[in-house]
Amino acid sequence: QVQLVESGGGLVQPEGSLRLSCAASGIILSMAAMNWYRQAPGKQRELVATITSGGGTYYVDSVKGRFTISRDNAKNTGYLQMNSLKPEDTAVYYCNAFRLTQRYWGQGTQVTVSS
């Protein structure tokens, strides 16, 4: 059974930083595409960042230069380092893994950027 467990969310002031973690079990993240999505109130869920099995990365334009996606293969854990946070980054952030047509989701972690 695949489980993805996010952690690291919270309340942070504008221009602050947070690091989200996604601990995986039942799936080897290095053999999957790992994604971070977010969903703000009243908005559709959007893809924020991707890291492929080969290590390639993708970012939505709104987070380029501020967010960094990474993966620790030894810990089977993915990360999203978020710097220079803005109020519009406020959302529930979800970890997602995709492999062989199967897609798995974590439960989400709330990130709130406010002064």
C-alpha cells in the first residue's frame, strides 16, 4: 500500500521560508515522477513543481526562482523548499507520485503566508 505523508506546513510571514517534506512508503520515489500541487480556497488545484525519475525539474512560472523541489533517495522522501513566500502562496499543498499510470496523493499540508 502506497502512502505519502506531507509535513512542514504552517504559518509564515511574507518573505519567509518553509520546507515541506513528503515521506513515501510502498513506492520508490526515485522511480516515479514526484509532484507538488497546491489548492487555494475557491481555486482549482494547480501543479507547482515536478521532479522526474531522472532528476529533471519543472516549476510553474509563479514560483520559479523561489521554490526548489528535491528528493533524498536514501530517505525515500521528497521536499519542496519555499523561499520568499507571498500571501498568494497560501494554499493546501499536496505531494503526488506518478508511476506506471498510477497516481498517489498525500493528505495535504496547510501553508499560510500572512503578517
